[in-house]
Amino acid sequence: MFTVNHQANRIAPVKTKTFGELGFTERKHLQEWLAHEPSALGEELLIIQKEFDGFDDTRERLDLLALDKDGNLVIIENKLDDSGRDVVWQALKYASYCASLTKLQIVEVFQQYINRYEKGNDDSNPVDASTQICEFLAAPDLDEVKLNLGNSQRIMMVAANFRKEVTSTALWLLGQSINIQCFKVTPHAFGEQLFINIDQIIPTPEAKELMIGISAKEAEEKTTEVVLKNRHNVRHQYWEQALEAFQNSSCTLFNNISPSKDHWLSAGSGVRGCPYNLIFLKKELRVELWISRGSTEENKFLFDFLYGQKEKIDEAFSDKLEWLRLDDKKSSRVQYTCKADGFNKEQWSGWVEWHLTQMTKLEKAFKAPLQQASEALKKQNFE
């Protein structure tokens, strides 16, 4: 790593340091850095526990336990200036211990972590592990979440230096389809400022891309052998019944929409990036206007414009809508919900009627205001 002197047109090396001479420790520093910024390891990870010792008949504890975006458990082992000879064996033991964790046990482990390390000040609105996992995996509810399937556990080893016996073993394990990665962490100093560089050395990015391609092919082949899960069939059947009712009504939004196994159906509103959605969940029904254009600025402008007519729109809908600006997200939405035993087929005629009635009202309430918002957006030179 070098600094650039523009005036002299020269570069100067940034001094490489060791964790030992900087006074950093594995637990208080490296572990905490990764716990609070797991994206430093090159992907989105959800840390669900640290110093995890929830194994029967052993007092051993792993440094960090995480979930990846596919619901796989990720065992993260941290070392400082030297990986040590036994780090691979240690990580493999932890992976084997974690292989038996069930979905409910993983949720419980994460809830313990939240209660200990992330508990907010508002005790009346506690943070729920199940909700966070569903949000992280973009799943409608915990029933649909797949966690820790089979031998899907992953290993990440983080250290300043790796011994040859460690890298050799890691490469051999990769050849045996064990998902293992090595990250080299190097501290640098420039004056009083410190920098940390984290490089993935095993597998190399090129090798990783090839391995991901192979894994995707194998997963695709396995998927073709598996019948759709029961709830996918249930949704498809519900949407068939609902779409038939829509086609026989005055609401034409969904006339060209096909049934789906997803928990939602979308139809265009006439304004780009602002579809109407029907939502069918196990415990809830919903109709919504989803404001989801490519630009956060455009979405918030449209939402604010519509919100300025909130009373008029609510009155046209004949009830109070739920207005969700979602400041921490790109999109916004306006919705109306109903608690329901959605998968009870004996009640489907009532749920279909509810969807049809509320979507008809929603389209009517937003038709003119949404066009006005679109015209106002154009005048703002967004388009």
C-alpha cells in the first residue's frame, strides 16, 4: 500500500504493522471489528452470536457465528499475527458441532445474542430474532426460511499470516467440496492513522467464481428432482381462484397476470415503477401501492406528493391506509391489511372477495393522485 504525493508526483510506502506491536487483541479488537462490520469479509452476513459455546459435552467456543444470504451457517475463526497449526481442525470441529443446529435453535441462539449485545432502550418494542432473520433473507415468515440445511456449513478463517500447513489443508478441503475461505488481515500505519486491509487469499476470486458456477449447476440439477413445496401449490391455487374473480369484475388490473407460487402478484398502475400488489400470506392479506423506481429520491418525492393528499385519498378509499415512507429503504409503499387464516381453503371465497374489494377501492383512490404525482415528478427534472 502506497500514498500518492500529487505535487512531487511520487509514491511512498505505508508502513506495515503487526497486531502485536499495535497492542491489538483477537477478542477485543479483531473479533469486535468483524462483529460490527461483517461486510468486510466480502458479502452480507448476519452475525447471530459471538464466543458461542452452546455445544453439548464440550467447553469449546467459536469466535463468531453468522448466517449468509442463503441461510447457511458461517463459522468465523479469528487469529492475530499467526494462524497457528490447529486452526483448520478447530474450525472443522465447530462446523461439525453446528451442523446439528435446528432452525428453532438458531433463532434462540440469535435471540440470546440480541438480548445480550443489541437490546435497545425501548423495552416495550423488543427486537425479535425471527423478524430480523426473515428481513435478512427477504422471506415473508419464518415457516418459509431454510436454515443450516445438510452439510451447508461454511468456514471463514481470518488471520494476519497463514502457515503453509493451514493453506495446504484449506485448498485440499476445497477440493472435497468443503466451503472454506481464508482472509489475510494486514494493519498499516500512516502517521497517527491506522488502516486495515482484508484480502481473500483462498480461494482466489477467479477460483471462487468457478466454484460458484459449479455449485449453482449442482443445485439446479437437484432442484429439478424436488416437487414444489406444499405452500407453493397452495398459493398457485389461491391466485387461480382470485384471478378468475378479478376477470369477472370491473377491476381490470390483473387481466393479463398469470397465477404464481409467490406470495404476491403485481399489476401496473400506469406509472412506471409504481405497481399495485396483492399479498397473500399465511396470517395476513394485503393490498398495496408499491413505489419502487430505481431512484430513492424519486420514490420519496412520489410518496411525499401523495402523502400531501393523504386525507383525500383515505376518504376516497373509505378507510385509513397505512403510509410507510421507509426512510431506511429505497422504496416506499401505502398498504391496507387484514388478519387472515390464509391457508384455510374453506375461507378462500371470503379472502378473494376481500382482495377484490380492497384493490378496486385502492386503484380508484390513487388513480388521479398518482398521475398528478407522476406529472409533478417530470417537472422536477428527475426524468
